[in-house]
Amino acid sequence: MEAITIASWYSMRFAIVDDLGTERTLLKERLARQLRQRGTEAELLEFDSGEAFLAAEEAQRFTAAFLDIYMDGLSGMDAAKELRKTDADCLLVFTTTSTDHALEGFQVRAFHYLVKPFSEAELSGLLDEMLAKLPRPEPVLTVKVDGSDIHLRYRDIISAEHFAHIINIRTTAGKTLAMRQSFKAFTEPLKKDPRFFVCGRGTIINMENAADFQDAAFCMTDGSQVYVSQELLKAARQAFMEFLLQRGRVG
């Protein structure tokens, strides 16, 4: 059976900056585990110095950075001060054995301090606060097509149909992706998103990519029509109307 997973496909980038490799590895493992428990992911990048972190940040900004304060060379606090000259949005978390630098942390708008050794509960609470503050990432399906992983954003899915053990996924790019998977397994994550509606046995559509609902079918933005089974017609009309009202597309 081909694999399918839900992820936020690295829409978030976290930097882990510590000159001790064991500390970086441990924090990376703990962050990855906590993020998975929340059904999301982030690109977790390790840096052994403040200088290396700043060089990487110059190329592509980070969502958050976990900075050890006491490092050889540029300290975590000095790295944060340099970062703030060009990036006002990165969430800064200092991992340290002391809160002696609390005033300096305030000056660089530190989001939080994690005093070593910190517990799993402390890290969990911090992640909840961070994720609540960040924009909700667009969920992504990672589907295996012809042996390769394709990372497909939910909003790029128009519809999908299951036939002869194959899922055919129509996309906004004008392509149809075919993968072997049960319909139940494929739709399980999608049904948790209010944009998707199961039209009948083996068919699901994304109402974000529906232009209209006429007679017994959704009229999709690619010109296709997806028919709804008789017993689901009333639910389909209601779901589409509620979706349009929520998006402000009718009034």
C-alpha cells in the first residue's frame, strides 16, 4: 500500500543554535516529536555558532530560533541583536542555564526563555504558544506517485476519484496524479478540513475550487462536473452554502 501523510511541508523553519552537538541533537529530537504530536512539521536546522546561524538566516528567514546564550564566539544574545537589525518577526527562544540576561532579552523581544534542563511539559507549553501566534500553515498531502513523493497543498486539489484501487487526483495545475491507495485512507485527513466534501462512494471535492452547484453536481473551476449521490444532495447544497457564506462569496 502506498504511503500518504499529512504535513505542513516545511512552511516553518526553526533554527537550533548551540555549540554543543549533543544539546542540538536532543532539542531537535524533542521538537520533532512534539510537532508530530500536533500533526505538523517544521524544517529543523542545526547551527554550531551564532555566525553560522546569521549567514543562513540572511539567505532565508527563520520562523523561530532556539539560541543558546553561552557559546564560543558570538553569543546567542549578540546573534539575536544582529538578527533584529533585519528581521523583526523571528520568534526568539533562549535556551540557557541562567536568566541573568532577561533585560537584554526584553530588548531583542525574546519570545521565551527555556532554562536548562527544561521538561517536556515546558517545551510542549512553549510550542503551543508559538503555534498559536504563527499563521496557520496550509496543510499538504505527501503522495507517492510512480515511486516519487509529491507534496500537494490542499488548496491545489480540485477533486479526487477512486476507481479500481487507484486514486486520481485532479489539481489546479491541470494535472491528474494517480496513486494506489484506499479511498478511506486517502480521505481521512481531508475530511477534517471544512473545504472538502465527499460526494458519494469514491469521490471527494474541494469546495474552494468549486465555482457553482447546479442540479446534482459541483461545477469545478477546471470545467469538470462532479456529481453528488442522491442521498447526499441536501447535505451538499447546505455544505456549499455554508462554505460560501464563511468565505464571504455570497451575501
